[in-house]
Amino acid sequence: MRWLPCLYWFLCIGLIAACDRASSNFENGDVKESSAPQSEAAPPPPPGEVAPKEAKGEANVEIKLIKTGTLEFETSDLESTYQRIRTAAQTNGAFVSNESTANEYDRIVQHLTIRVPSRNFDPLLSAISKGVKHFDTKNIEAVDVTEEFVDAEARLKTKKQVEQRYQDLLKRANKISEILEIEKQIGELRAEIESIEGRLRYLSNRVDYSTLDIRFYKKVAEHRVVEENRFGRAFRNGWDGMVSFMIGLTSIWPFLIIFGIGGYFFWRRWRKK
């Protein structure tokens, strides 16, 4: 039985060696795992660039432009110019919303306000400009209302959602005070919704139909005023003054009678003395 202690010691030594190898393998595995390159997160886009999703969302937004124009020029024939503008307007699907004619000091002026579909604004402008040698005024402006349009649509959507929640609360309300309060809130929301809808309709109309103000004129002979004769003018002024004086006396005739009677009695008494 002497070999049993030796066997015991051999087993202990083997177990210790096995534990050392396992510990060594574990440490080597940790080092390899820690030394492996870690995947880095994608860097954020530079401040001046837009992320792909955001750019895609912005690309879907339709640009809303309100186009307006002002033209003023001289013509030798008012009637032919007027007919040419009306024909160009009809060809481009436009209509005249306002029309006026005025006689000024040395010219006859005609003014037209035309509403034209936005897609036909440039063709109409080109058709009217043909044959015009010089523009006294030519001003074309395009105002971008996309931001206001999108903001109004977003506010409208939010307020309609809130209104629907109030409608749901109204169906479950039991107390009269609750019903009155909810109806008050619904009324205020409805007024705001109708205001936003009206603003959107106005913007849509201005975007869909551009406005072109046209003012053209023809020069005529100046109307000179002939200076009157000084003597004739002085005589007329004197006559007018005398007439005014007589009218003034006529308006105070009761006082003249009273003063006349009083003066007569005063004169009689003064003569007796």
C-alpha cells in the first residue's frame, strides 16, 4: 500500500497542471478578443449636409411660389395694344380681374389686372412684351410661401386631432358643466381651424394664379391754360366783391332796420336841442 501516497501526489500534480493550462488558454482568449478591432459607429453627417432620410423628406415637399409682376410702357395705339393683351390672356387661360381708363395731364392711361395660371405666367409675359421697345417699369417677383404653407397644414392637422379627442370626450361626458366646457373648447378649436383653412385657401389661390398688373398709355397734346386779361380779371373780382357785400347786407336786414329807426329818433332829438 506504499504506492497509494505516490498515486495521490501524481493526481494532485496532474490536476494543478491542467488548471494552469486552462487558465493560460482563458487569458490568451481574452487578449485576442480585446485586441480585435471594434466596429466604429458611422460618423454623423457634416453640419452643412442633410442626412439621406431628411433629404428625402424635404424632396417630397412641393415648392409654393406666389408670382406677381408689374409692367408700364408707352404705346402709339391704345386699342390695338388692349386687344393684343386680351388675346394673349385668353390664349394662356388668364382672365382680367380689374380694368380702368384715366385721362391724365398729357396722356391717356389704361390699367389691366390679369390673373393667370402660374404655369402660364412666363408665356403670357413674353407675349405681352413683344413689340414693346421700352418699359418704364418692369418688376417681376416670386415669393416663397412653402414654409408658411407647411406650417399651416401641420397646425391644421394637430388642431383637428385635438378636436376629435374633444368630440370623444363629449360622448362620454355626463355632467352638464363638463358638456358645456367641452363644447366651449370645441367652438374655439373650430374657429381656429376655419381660420387656418381660410388662410390655406387664400395661399393656394395666390399660388395657383399669378397676378400681372399692366399699365400702358398714349401721350396726347398738353392742355395749356390761356392767361386771362388782368383788367378783366380785376373787374370780375370787384363785381364778385360787390355782390358778396350786398348779400351780406341782405342777411342782416333786421339789424339795419333797428339801427335806422334808432338813429332817426336820436337825430330828431339832437336837432330840437
